[in-house]
Amino acid sequence: MKTILAKKETVQPKWHLVDAEGQVLGRLAVKIANLIRGRHKAAYTPHVDTGDFVVVINAEKIVLTGKKEEQNRYMSFSGYVGGERYRKLSDVRANKPEYIIQHAVKGMLPKNRLAVQMLKKLRVFAGPNHTHEAQNPVKVAL
């Protein structure tokens, strides 16, 4: 029996639609990261981008457990002295709710150049409408 490794040329990516309304952030991010990496496929190969495209809608209605809404903070650094900036999760949810899911999924991908390519296959939208109807994404029940 031979082991078959996927090649970049033979991968046929599909489009998935995920509704984030009422979903717990961490549990949803794991499932999205697995779809983006291609771990659900039989031809999964760690060093090849075998994953699919994922469109997430209703990002503003994501649920967090416990006191994370008040306690979680996102740090960004400008590169200058004193350039650290912290934002509460509640502020991020009000201004840019897509960032919450993107940040969680990014943390669950491998830390290499392949992860940068994989993250480009994630499309997150705050409301119920998205711009990828032409790709006919299949709704995924998570």
C-alpha cells in the first residue's frame, strides 16, 4: 500500500458557508480552522494547502462563555516606544466584529508561511449578507 501525498495542482477547493449566530467562539474557530487546513479531507497533507474556502456570516452574534466579554483584551504594537495599545473585546465587537473570529482562527493555524495562504481563504462578514453568492457556498452545520 502506498501513501499518496496531495499536490497543489490537484487540490479542488470548495466553498463552505458557516453561520456564527449563537456559536461559542473557540469551538467554532476550531471547526473553521480544520476546514481551512483541509483536515476533513482524506487527501490531507500537512505541507500542502488542501483546504477549502470558508464564508462566515453573523460574526457580530458570536457567543463567549464566562466573563470573557469584559476581561479579554487584544494587544497591538505599533513598533514605537510606548506603542502598545489594548482594546477590550466589547469595543472590538462594537467596531469590527469580524476581527474576533479572524484572530481566533489565526491562532489555531500553524505558525508558518502556509498559514498566511490559508488565512486568505477565510471571509468573515458581520451581518447575514455576504458577497460570495456566485461561488455557491454549501451551508455547513457545525
